[in-house]
Amino acid sequence: MSDITRNHIGPRMSQSVEHNGVIYLAGQVGDDQNADVATQTAQILAKIDKLLAECGSDKSKLLWAQLWVTDMRNFAAMNEVWDAWIDPANPPVRAGLCSALAAPDWKVEIMVMAAK
């Protein structure tokens, strides 16, 4: 059985978990709840870059992504930032969803898995 490594452990969840060469990130949200969708998306992607780097990976090794927006009218703005960030040679599988989030001013949440 391989080891499980948990990073940034909190009382409810870890921000990342490593197991069998796969890195699982918790859903990430923007730091500024008053920011627009593009700014929140950029903040989230910066967090993802940092968490993946701490685990010895990067966006070129993404396997899977789920992106939530609270309003489908914001989907294009989120995608514009995502498309500029993603490694075009190594895009992950992806799902885009519309849903309410845990705090009313969060407009975007992104969750990814990556290879080590």
C-alpha cells in the first residue's frame, strides 16, 4: 500500500492530498469575494499553481478539472482566464458547472487533479 500525504491540513479538509502519484486539490476559491469573475479566476489559478508546485507538479500535468460558476453569464469570463492559463499542449479533461457556492460572493470555484 502506498503512502498518503496530506498538505495544509485543516479541521475539515486538506488543501491537497497525494496518493499513488496523483495530486488531488480541494476546491479553490478567490481571496477577494468582492472581485469580478476574471479576478477571482486568476486568484484561484495562482493558488492552484502554488499548491501543485508544493507537491512537485504543475499545470502541464493536470489530469482532471471541475470549474463551477454561480451564473452561466460569467462562464465566458472564467473561460477567458482559464484559456490563457492552461498549458495548451496538455489540457485536462474538464467539466464546467453552474451552482451556488458556500459563500454568496464567491463567483467561481475550481478543483483539479494532477500527476506528480
